Amino acid sequence: MQIKLIAIGKTDHSAINSLIEEYNKRLNFYIKFEFEVIPDLKNTKSLSEVLQKEKEGELILKKIIPADDLILLDERGKSYSSMDFSQFIQKKMNAGLKQLIFVIGGPYGFSDAVYARANGKLSISKMTFSHQMIRPFFIEQLYRGFTILRNEPYHHE
């Protein structure tokens, strides 16, 4: 199985990018992982929130094929402990998926079309984080999940 994280908009924060790179390297030891950034839309000041979500949604859906399992990182999604999240990942691997895709939406969330295509929603926290900060948090949790599955000492419980 391959895991892909798709996010809308690049980040210029070098510390965030450094964390993403670090955990990306670590994660690729366990599974094929790809982090893909969809560039920010241009001239969004003239777009309503709904129209911006629709345009971003079109870009997201172009990256997905019917066989992909699509999980949206969404504040209204299911919350997991790190242990439970590792079991979620294990179940996805056991299901024989070719590709599991997680998506971080833009500032206004996801379009109705993206919600309709999604196979599930996952909440990282009940707290609100910037779309930039969620990236390293989520990749670290993926890494932590694989260390849990391998019974490695990274996670202490």
C-alpha cells in the first residue's frame, strides 16, 4: 500500500518544512509515502468561499482515482488515540488497498463534491490548527502509528 497526503497551498515556514521533511524520511522506512501540495488558487479575493472550495475540490479530485481510499482531515471527523490510529492504518493495509489518500483542505474546508467522494473523515484534534501546522502533526502521527505497529520504543504508553 502507498499512503499519500495531499494539501492545498505551500508553506513558506522553514521550520514546518523541516519537520515535514524529517518525518517524511522516517516514514518512508516503513511504507511508501508521498506528500503532495496543490498550489494555492490565484485571485481568490473575487471568489466566494463556496466557489473557492469548489475550485480547490476540482483540483483535489483530479488527483484521485476510483480505487483510492480517500480520508479527509476534517474537524468533524472521527478522533483516534495514537494506538487506535495505528490499528486504523493496519486495517487499511489488511484490506489490500493500493493507495490510501489523506487530504488537508484549504482555509474553508472541502467542497460538497469532495465530501461525496470521501471514504471517511478524520479529526486530528478538537482544537483548531492552521492548515500549515496540521501537516507535520499528521505525518508525525503516521510515523508514530507505524512504530506502534512494529512495537518500537518511539511511543510510550
